[in-house]
Amino acid sequence: MWYQRSRAKWLMDGDRNTRYYHLKTVNRRRRNNVIMLKNDSGQWVEDVGQLQNLASAFYKKLFSDDQMSRDWHTTSVSYPGLDVMMKNQLAAPVSKDEIKRAIFSMHPWKAPGPDGFLAG
């Protein structure tokens, strides 16, 4: 796992710097850790279970339907229409050459795709 995380700069720095990348990752995790949050009444919450409930309730409230009416606003911004030739190009089957160009243009050890796997 550490080899994979350090792989992006491995060629430049060599494989002796895995300790450096390990410490970098550990420090980032430590910085990104949520220790306390304020609840609705303004009190600080430190308990892990209460923090989880607080975060869950926040996002449930954020994404729930609040029964407010929202008016539809039209704007002068519009998208140009597609001509028949462009529509045909979008509906055309994908060639092996196009797939090869897309695959080889990806960085092999960067962010994973929607399936969770890296390109490499």
C-alpha cells in the first residue's frame, strides 16, 4: 500500500523514501481527523458516537425535502443545439484506436476510476 501511495514520485525520488511518504500520509490523516463539533445548541461534542450521529443528522437534514416551494426561473442562458452530424458522431460505436488513446493517456498510479481500481 505504501509503495502504491509513493508510486507517483517514486521514479524521481527512488524507493528509499517510502518512510517519508508514510509519515506524510500519517500526518495528513492526523490533520484531517475531526475531534470536536458544535451541535445545534452551541455545545461542543467530543464523543465519537455523538459525532457520528451529529454528522449523519446534518447530512440527512441537508439532503431531505423540506417542503419549501421553489419557483422555476428562466434565464437568457441557453445551450446551442446539436446538428445531425454531431448527433451521429456521439452515437457512433467506439473504435479500438480511441480506447487505446484514452487508456494510454491516463496516469497509471493517480486517482482510481469509478470501479475503484487504478489505471495501472
